[in-house]
Amino acid sequence: RHFSLLAFPEIEPDTVCRIFEAVMRTTMVLQGFAGEVQALLESTVKATITLYQVVSTVFLPLPAHVHYSFSLRDVARVFSTMYDVDPKAYATRDSWLRLWCHECTRSFSDRLVSEADRMRFHHVLGTVLKRFFAQGYESLVTAPKLLFGDFLEPPGSANRTYSEVTDFEALATAVTAHLEEYNKVNNPPLALILFMDALEHLCR
């Protein structure tokens, strides 16, 4: 019998940054993102890698939460949505940074099981935002909740844009319309109560 031990060293942060910068730069140029947003590319990538490193150090897999295990897949998940958004919907610095904050929250914070851990992540995110973009989270995000979705258009709409939710009443109306459309063609129908926590969960 033979036994072989294979070890793969961790990729250096600078190498990871170069990989994601190359992919993002190509995408942003081809899709025609505004120059103001393209100028944020390097900082966006470095901030995401830094956030990933801090989260991996702070939130460790312990018996109470063994699923606290983060990898470069989580970093890729942050950018996977940012690759495909409509450049016209994110033509300003603030709109791009809010999108980045949201995707980081979805990729990292949604895995956390306690309110204390989520508040700790929020503090880490705010610190990274301040360091790389000289912007405070509270001044950037003024809405009660930071939510995004692509279902605000009427059911059957061919033009579904992934955008920030700023009108929560409109969000409830849109989701209700989609639910009613679903119930017309499915049996038994879904009888859902669309309270705010449910709407927030749908946006995830």
C-alpha cells in the first residue's frame, strides 16, 4: 500500500487580486461601465479580498457553528452578480458601493447564525469600507435595509433589472403580483403572508 500526502499552498493575496481585477476590468470595459465606476475597480477587489481575510480569521468554524468556513468561492460569489448588472443602473460611485456592500453581506453575513456575529460583521464591513473608499456605511446606506432584487417589474416582463429596493411598499406589491401569477397556474395555491422579514429573505 502507498500513501501520498498532497498539499496545496494558499494563493497569495496579490495573485488573487490580479485574477479578479483582470476579469472585472474586461467585463466593465465590454459592458460600458461609467468611468467613475471603473476607477473603483482596484479598490473594490482589494477591499473584497481584505474583507474575506478578516472574516476568515474572525469567524472560525467552532462546534456551535461548524459551517463558518469561508473560501475564495465566497469572493467569486461577490463578483458573480456584479459582473452581470446593468451598467446604466450603477453609473455612480455610491450606487456601485451599495451594490458591493450588499453582495458582501449576502456572501458572508448570511451564513452567520447569531445577531452578535452579524453585528460584528457589519462593523468589519464598515471598517473596510472606510479604509478603501473613505466612506462611512451610515452615510452611504440611508435606507432602513439594504436590499436588491430583479423582480420589481410586472410578472412576465422581459426586462428584469437587478436593482436596489428603495420603496418597500412597491416591493410588497411586486412580490404579491408574482405570487398571484404563480397561484393562477399552480394547485394548491400558496397562501403566504408577505411580512418584512419574508420579503427580506426573498431578496437574498
